[in-house]
Amino acid sequence: MLAFCVLAGLVSASPCAAQPIPAVQSYDRIVGFSIYPPLKPNGTADDALNTGQVKPSYFGMAERASKPWRIAFLFPHIKDPYWVGCDYGVMTEAKRLGIAADIYVADGYDDLKGQLRKMNELITEKYDAIVVSPIDLVANNPSIAKARAQGIPVFELANDSTSDDFNIKVTTSLRGMGEEAMRWIIRDAQKRGLKSINIGLLPGPQGAGWVTGEVEGTQAAAKKAPLDIHILAIKYGDSGRIPQSQLAEQLINAHGKKLDYILGCTGCAPAASARLKDAGLDKKIKVVAYDLTREIANLIKTGDIAASADTKAVSQARVVTSAVVNHLEKRTAQSPHTILIKLDMVDPANYAHYKFDTSIAPDDFVPVFSYNPAEDK
């Protein structure tokens, strides 16, 4: 169980959150894509992928910083292990690079006001840079523009936004999450000899950029499938376990007799798996996750979840932290507009040799919300 300190609706750095940060001295180069203009203005990361100049890239370890730059990170929540993975990636990289990092976490996807309020506070505190994981695809844009107007570099991590005021976006193809997960289902259905399948979606909170991408990718892959795919219901809601358990129960009660698969987000898929067991339908209906966490990896191992796409939370966090330092140190002549980390897919076939440390935090990692190299003696 994780214990956090909460101040004014946001989890924040404080003494009760202080934990030792593991030392990560090396990691493999991270595979992705660098996207440069010209590209669609005020678009999503997937718009950039479709319209920009895309260059396959390998992202190595940035050199240690020349000074302890102060960088603030804004997360939407830390209710599921995905954001624990981002925390781990940020804090271990901050320690390796010798920079100060503070993570501020809102109460969830219904706490847009809290995230925007904290963003305004951070602008006045004059951090050297701010990294935002936006709660909303468009509503965060004015605050991002405000920070840039005051000379503060702003970077995107994981959650997408249509703002063109970021110095760099670091995310993955959110549409690709849906496409890859749906393609896995199509292949699995074909192996089972099914000609038609029924699916229910538990994608997460409506309005979040990653949710929009998931759903659009799922629908696009379904339309191109060589079999009939019927999406019987899409139930949106906060990705916390309690609301997702309620949504999963509603989905199963309404469509359980017809469903073949349920697709769910990091908080949604485990909730659906548990509810299917309760209903005695876990052998009939397969659960596939849109993204990977330690919990989902364990559920794939036990057979309770069939497969998962993987956006590599730890790798995204490492790349954005390094990108901020390289920007502040003026090491890059031309930065990309968007960096997309390459997606993967995990299932029982590749589980034994999959490199989970590129995606999820170690089992014993406890979230840390502040690191100051001056105090790490």
C-alpha cells in the first residue's frame, strides 16, 4: 500500500513522502521517433506522426548536468502503477543527472482545476522548466502558453495536448495503443476460428488525449479487420479502481452474455478481470489492456489478462527528463517537435524474455515526490 502526503488537493513533496531513490547507472538506448516540422498546427502527437518529418531515433543517456536545474513535473494522479513507473523514471534519472525534481500530483482526471491551479503556482516559483502530463487534450493549453510567455520551457510527458507551445512533446502513438491492442484481438480471434466478435471498451476518462487516441485507434483497426467486430459499449470514467470496478460491473451486467473481449486502460483492465471472475465469465471473455503496469504484467503471467500494449512509462519519463536537461544545457541545435517512444505488445508468447524494466518500476519501489542533489550526501 502506498502512502502519500496531500496538500491542497495535490500530492506533493514533503517529509512523509521522502524515500531513498534507487541508483540507475545505465540503461539501453530507447527506441522511438523524432518528428520535425512542418506538421499540422495545434494537433495531437498522432497528427504530428501523420503530417511531420518522422525520423527513427535512439535515445541514449544524457550527460550529467553542469548545475542542479530545478524541474517541476505535473502528473494527473498516482492511483495506478503506470504513474508510479513515470515517477520512478523521473526520479532515478534526476538522481543520475544531478538535477532537482519535484512531482506534483492532482487528484485524478476530474481535478483539472487543481492541475491548472498548481501550474499557475509553479510559474510564479520560477522553475527552470516544467513538465506537464495534461489532464485534458485542450484545456491545459492556456496555462502552457502562459508559462512559455514568461520564459519558462515546458515539456509534455505521456498525456497528449494540442498545444504548440511545448518545447518538446514526449509521448507515444496514443492511437497506436488502440490499434495494437485491437490487432492482437483480431489475431487471437482468428486463431480461435471466430468469424464475428463482440467487444466492450473501458478506455478511461472522456476528454483525456490518451483516451481519445485509444478509442480512435481501436475503431480504426476494427474497421479494417478481416472479420466482423461489434463494439457493444464504450464506458468512460476515471481510471481509479473503484469507478472502473463499477463501470466493469455495468458493462458485464448489460452485455456479459454476448461479449468475447474487454479492452481496458491500466486501471480499467484489472478491474474488469476481477469483475469477470466474480461473474464466472473469466473463461469466456478475454481482457486485453491498452497499457502495461506491474499489476497487469502479473495478471498476464497468471492468465487473468490475455495481453497488453506497452507505451513504456519508465522510458518516456527518462527521455523527457534527459530532453529537459539537454535543452537547458543548450546541447541540441534543433529539437524535434514531438518524440514518440516505440510501442510494444506483451502476451504469454514473449513474457519470459520481455524487458519489463523499460516500462515499469521495480516491485519494491515507493513513489518519491522530491529530489535535491544537495541533500543526497
